[in-house]
Amino acid sequence: MTLHPSPLEANSHQTDRLLAKLENNVASVFLGKPETIRMALVALLAEGHLLIEDVPGIGKTLLAKALARSLGCSFHRIQFTPDLLPSDVLGTSVFHQGTGAFVFQPGPLFAQVVLADEINRATPRTQSALLEAMSDHQVSMDGRTYLLGPPFFVLATQNPYEFEGTYPLPESQLDRFLMRLRIGYPERDVEKSILTGHRSGEPVEHLQAVLSAEEVVALQRQVRQVRVEESLADYLLDLIAATRYHPDIHLGGSTRAALALYRAAQGLALLEGRDYVVPDDIKRLAVAVLAHRILPRTPRQDSSSSAAEEIIQDILARTPIPS
């Protein structure tokens, strides 16, 4: 697909209109969680991938499907199971009798938006099949390289790894996700609206696309043009450095973590209608971007994810904000 510069890149009003349309479209079926929706859109605009972790039955797959259906992009859903093989995700070479040659048959990963549902139910071997695709937007098979996208966006859901039948995602896999989000239970009035809305079926099945692939790529280009002052870049690096020397952290944030927080802050600024980043953008994103990238020394018994999030909050409270 050939992508040409779009008028969006020079029209902030058009940008705001499109982003509002996308946000409202997702919110029409995923009720009561505006901050979760906004963070998911940040991951898309920042050209990252999104991991949604929470207990079963509270809307992880719904959010992923609503976002995917709102984009006019090719979409595949992969249900991860313990018997899923890497070839079931990437594809395989099949012998063609007519030509006497092997022909590559692409797997479901070859789409612009991919929903990896319950990713931690697959074995680590199958999980690792996603590493190259998520990092470099390409797949290498039989000595050839096949490009993915643009755009290429992986939405993955997982249950907390303490649940039966799950495998913990390795650190290298977690690091490929720009952000990890939690949803939480809805408020009672919202839950009542959900019951009413599902009387005649699944509302998400009737959701229409409001953004084309070209518009998504144009918005991603705009994110890279958002200004980040040097003092804010230093503040961001102070946070990353604090994760490396914190007494409760065994493994701190990498340079990829710094780049992820930088790009996510640019994406949030664009969603907020600004062409510049402010300190609150970085503070608002730090837990979602960094908590899954650090390894606490003594995880809490109930959840190592909760322990990591508390440490990041502590670092935010202790790190001076630039004036």
C-alpha cells in the first residue's frame, strides 16, 4: 500500500475531529471507561502495541474488538491456546505440485490490526513467534522477509498469570508492548446500561469503521512532530534512571522503555489537542508504560503487577518535576 502525505498533517481541526470520532465510536460500546479508551488510543497513535490484563469477563476482548472495528484496516483475531504452534500464527510453506516449489501461506498475523486473545494461554515458544513482528513489523520465514502493515497494531489480552492454565509472558515479550492497561469492574449504573444494551445481541458487532488505514498512518506521523522540551526529556530520563537504582527493583527500565514513554507522551499530547508535551503527560503514562518493564525484587503475594505499579508511583512522587 502506497501512502502519501495527508492534509491531516497540516490541519489540527481535522485531526481533533477524527480523534474525537474514533474515541466516541469505541465509547459507544465500551461503556464507563473513558481513561482506558484514551490510553488505548495513545498506544495506537504512538505506533506501539497494547496489552490488556485483567480478570476474565470485564471487557478486555470487547475493548480490543471495538478499537479494531473502528479502524478501516485488515483485522485478524488469534485465539491463543496451549496447543497453538508458531506456524499457526506466522504461516507456513506449502509444496505446490504444479510448480514443484514451496509457496508461503501467510498466517493470521498478516493483518494491520491483530487481536491476540488470551496470549498467555499459549506456550512461551508460541509467544516468542511475535517478537520480530512486534519489534520490526516484519516476519522472516525460509530465508525471506515479509513486511507487515502499515499500520501494524497488536492488541493482546491476558488473564493475570496466577490464574489456572496461563504462562507468564517473558520479559522480552512484555517489553514489546508499549503499554499495559487494566480495566477494573464497571460502576453499577454503567453495568446496568451494559445489561440493557445487550438485550438484542452484541453492540460491537454493528460497529462501523470511522478511520481509514491512511488516516491512522497520517495521525501517527503527526505524533512524531509533537514537541518535547529538553527539560522534559531530562525528567523522563530521571524517571528511567530511578528504576535502575531503586532498592526494590531487580531489573530497571531499558532504553526501549525511555523511547516508549517519550513516544506515548507525544501521542497523549496530540489526543489532548496540543502540539507539545507537558509534565502531566509523562506522569499520567508512567505506570502504564513502565510497570510491566521492571522486575521487583520482592513481589507482593497477591500480584507482582501491583508491586511494580506501586514502585513506579513511588518514583513519580520522589522525582522533581521541571518548572
